[in-house]
Amino acid sequence: MTYGPGFGFSLIDVLYPVLVLVVVALVITLGVLLIRTLLWVIRALSAITRERELRIDLLLADDVTSGPTGPTGPATPPADGGPVGPTA
């Protein structure tokens, strides 16, 4: 410590602890932001994975219920009132 006229401290002796506190605060802030970002990414990836699983389940369920040839709806009668079905 240098004792100047009327003061009793050096500017370096005051600025160094302030600078250390600022650096520590920045490191803590960046660490918190990094952890929050990682948690957000993990949550988003989990949601995407769950959505894909549900979509696959729906596709498989639709495939099982529709049969091998696909869904068939009721046949509409012809406009002239003739028989419904294939003609030879």
C-alpha cells in the first residue's frame, strides 16, 4: 500500500478486487445461461422424439386398421340405378 498525500490507498488496490468481482459475476452469469440453454435443448429434443414416437404409433395403428390394401369406403350406387360392383 502506498500512502500518498491525503489518501492512504492506491487506485490499483481498489480496482483489482472490483475487477475480480466483475469477472466472477460474468463467469457465474455465463454458466447459468449455458445450463439453462442446455436444459432447453434437452427439453426440445425430448419433445421432438416424443412427437416422432406418437406419429409412428399413429401410422402403425392406421396401417393395422386399414388392412393390406388400404381403406375401402362404401360403394356409391350408380346414377341410373343399376347394380353396384365390378362389371365383366
